[in-house]
Amino acid sequence: MHRNVQIDFFRGLFLVIMTLDHLQYLPFKSLSRFTLDYTYQTFGFVATVEGFVFLSGLMVGMVYTPKLHSHHPNQFTHLVYTRIWHIYKYHLAVFTLIACLFSIPLFSQSWPPMWDSIYPLITDPVLSLAQAAFLMYQPGLQDVLPMYMIFLGFTPWVLRKLESGNILPLIMLSLFLWALGQGRPQTYVATHLGLFWGWFELASWQLVFFSGLLLGYLHCKRPNFSIPLTPHYLITAIAILVGLMLYRHQYSWPFLNLPYDRLFMDKNLGIVRVINASALGYLLYALCQYQPTWFKGKFLSTLGQHSLLVFSYHVVLCYALTPLRPYIGDLHLITQVALLLLATTSLWIPIFIKSHWVGLTKFISRIPHTSYLLEKRPR
């Protein structure tokens, strides 16, 4: 399957915005009162994570649907689980690096008071790493990859059910699980059993992944399939988006600490967020149809092509810089903005290293007294 440049573009764009948001929330906390309103939930009550999870499901549907018949069922399942193993290695590598950072007393002591979920990592990084290896402990920013792995684990079953024509029952099941997630069962598990499975309620967030997976499946199975674009639908989507944007920015979170706050929250993917994300996604789809050349920039699509690597790097970056928050806050505002942009631009560093790894190893091998490090041991 040829890569869809538009999908890569948006994944790259979401990675940049996500990194900006997380950097402002963590090491650049002093900047958030000036800039976070313009990057986080700009278009109402919807963030980049909804788009990132949706596009992940869409890509899974587009990549694995053609392989349903070209591979034996066992081979197909093995193919999907090989991908899960690849993601798991990234998850474990990221957590290992962060656990090593927290093993340094100066680092752990400098960590600012914030998420309750981070304290086990501060007090016992080795135990936290062992729990993370079994997906029993997922603190802030380190819950997205496990969520993706779990959703991928059900993909073979879902695609086979779709292939057998059970589309409507699967849609109803997905909606039922989303409704179940509104009760926040993971919060109950974390409180009473001490198992922190991440911020996002999996039962709710499967709706986003499944929606993308379903559209990816239909795109492959029905060549003439397309989402209808009519003036009525477009006007409705624009009205929803503008209304929620005004409510989000003009009234500054008036629902917090009110009984209906779950309608807006990302944790359980409240109904308002579902509507908001659907309206924004529909309008972006319309733009892609009318102006396809707008969303093919190589600068961002390159990030999207290496989304797993870049996402993992951004998590480590945010954690590594967070203890420097007091020092960053003392800097001039312009200096902070410059550093923020520099840190975001560094997202291309791991891509550069990966693409030039062979050349780098050859260069290092020519340096005196280092060539032996790269020599293979005799069998």
C-alpha cells in the first residue's frame, strides 16, 4: 500500500502540537498562562490525542484489511502481534530511560509536585519499571503506547467480524463500551486496587480507534465509499465547531467542579468531546477533498512517517526537561519561547539519527580507539 501523504501530514502536525502542549504543561509551565490557550484545545473541547488515536485506527484499517485474505488467519494474527511487539519495545525503552533518570537522586528530588501517578516512579523506579513491563503502571504521557497496543490486540478479531458483515453489531458494541467508560472504571481500579492503567479510559477511547479502523476498512473494501459532503452537513459542523470554540475560550472552563464536567473531559471522552471531534474531523476531511495540496508538506509528513519514534522521543524529552522548570521560569519570556521552539524543532533529531545511522557507525569506526566497539565478536 502506498503511503497517504495527507495522513502522514496530520500525524506530524498533531505530534508538533502535542509536543508544544506537553512542554508547556511540564518544563515550560510559566509559559502556559500566555500560550496554552492557543495550542491546547484551540477548536473547542478536542485535543490532538483524539486525532492521533483516530488516524492510528485509520492506518491500521487501511494497512491490514488487504492482508485479511492474502495471509492465513494465523499468519495474519502473527503479523498484527509482531507490530504490537515492536510498539512494546518502544514503550519499554522509553520507560527504562525515564526510570534511569528517576534513579538519579538530584533528578527525582527536583521533580515538581504534580501528578499523583508519578510518585511510585519517584520512590521506586525499579519496581515501577517492572510494573510498566506488564502494563500495570502507566503514568503521565506513558499511557498512549500501551493503549495503542491493547487496541491493536483486538484488531484481528474486529476485522474478521467486519469481513463477515457484522458492522452494525460492532458499532453498537463500541458505543456500549464507550457508555460503560463514562463511569470511569479505571479510576475505580486505580483507587481500590492500586493499578494505574493510564489517564484515558480504554473502554471510552476505543470508540475513536474503532471509528478510524472502520473507515479504513470501508476505504479498502468499497472503492467507491466516501463520506458525503453536503452544504447542510458542512454548515452544521461549522456551527457546532464555532459554538464550542466560543464556549471554550470565552467562558474559561465554567463547567469545572460541576456535576456535568464529564461531558467535556478527555479522560472518559465525554459526549461533547465526541461531537466536537466529529465536527472538526468532518471539516478537515472536507478541506482535504477540496484542497488536497494544502496537506502534503514534507516537513510535517516526515514526522508522521516516523510517528512512533518521534512520539517516544517527545515523552523522554518532556520528562528530562521538567526538573529544569524553576530555571526556565526565571528566564526572559522571549528566551523561554525560543527554547520552547528549539525543543519542539528537536523532534527531527531522532529521524536524522535513524536515517543516517549506517553512515554514523562507519564514521565512528574510523575514529582511533573506537573501532573495536563496533567489531563483531567471533562466533
